[in-house]
Amino acid sequence: MAFKEFREKNLQKSSEDDGLRAASVEFMKKSIENKYSYNFDWMGRPIIQYPQDLVAMQEIIWKVKPDLIIETGVAHGGSLVFYASMLEMMGLEGKVIGIDIEIRKHNREAITNHPMYKRITLIEGSSVDPHVIQKVTELANGKKRVLVCLDSLHTHNHVLKELKLYSPFVKKGSYIVVFDTVIEDMPKGFFSDRPWDKGNNPKTAVLEFLKINKRFEVDSEIEKKLVITVAPGGYLRCLNDA
């Protein structure tokens, strides 16, 4: 009890520290410039995530105990392996679906040859394609605790479509995690070689989604403890069943 109270006070103090918040934004800016998130592996597969967000994800997985995790955006497959390994370590029967518009041959081979592939299903196609949604619906049939992670095309329109299409899979107590909402906190033109920017990104999509879907709210306690995260305002907790 004493440790819990200590941590609550510590988190509150941190959340009120403007200097810490400013340092966090500056770190994110510099680390994105230096492609910091590209430096890590999970069980031998590149995982393009910040370690802080991986800690948050394992906390969510431990709490939710999902029987299905859906991820849009596969890249090298490190996140899929991470989610599958968490389910494996927890002794759960859960599975993982990875969706990407293009799964490159060398990445597919590496993922399918990985020990955690026994829990993974790969779907190649746009995450908002009706045929893909139909496949996901079939795989999600009978699943009671579904966790959704959105990390594909980071434009406003695409993420908003994903939120509308995948939110029905998520029930009370579980989450949709929208990665790269931090784009909105970066200077305009920061991503000059990308189709997203300040004003057109996952966070703007989340804000619009929350206006029309009252089943979800931002779990601000996660961001408060992380300080450094690519998903500020992107950890969405489901409040009730549809």
C-alpha cells in the first residue's frame, strides 16, 4: 500500500513538471530525427517501437489478457513477435493477427520461420479493405477480449477509417492503441517526405473519433507514467460494450 501511494504521488508530481514535459517533447523531436526507434530487436526481429511503449503494452496485455491481438502495420514483424511472446509467457491461448498492405518476402520468411509464428496470422492487404475486414471478422469470431494496435498509414483519413472499422471488435476493459499520435506534437513540415504532418495524423483522427464514439476514452494515466511515448493521447480504453 505504501509503495502504491508513493507511486501515485510521484506520477502526479511528474505530470505537473513542465520542465520534464518540455524535455520529453525535445527528446522525441531529436530521437525521431535520429531514427531512435529503429535500433531495437525483440527475439531477433527488428521492432520499430520505443521501449517505453513496449512496457506500456505489456502492462495492458497483462491486464486485459486478450485472446486476440490485431495489429495493422507489420514492417519487420517485431511487434507481432512481441505480442505473441507475451501471450506465450502468460500461458494464454491468444493469437495475433498482423495486417499490412505489403509484407515483403524476406520479412514474411523471417516471421514464418520464427518460433512465435505458431500464434501469428499474416494478412496482406489494406487494413481498411472490406475483404481484409471480412477475414479479420472471421478470425475474431468467438473472441471475447480483443486488443487492437493501429500502426500502419499515419494519415488522418486512414486512421479514422481504421478506428471506425476495428473499434467494434473491442469490448469493455480492452484497448485500441493508436501509435504515432506524437506527429501532432512535432513542428509543421517535420515529416517532409511523408504524407502526414501536423494537422493530418493519428492524433487528429483520434480526436475526431472520440467525438463520435463515446465507448472510448484516453487512458491518460499511461501517458502520465511513460512521459516518453510515440502515442500521447493514443491509448484508448473501452468503457462499455457496443
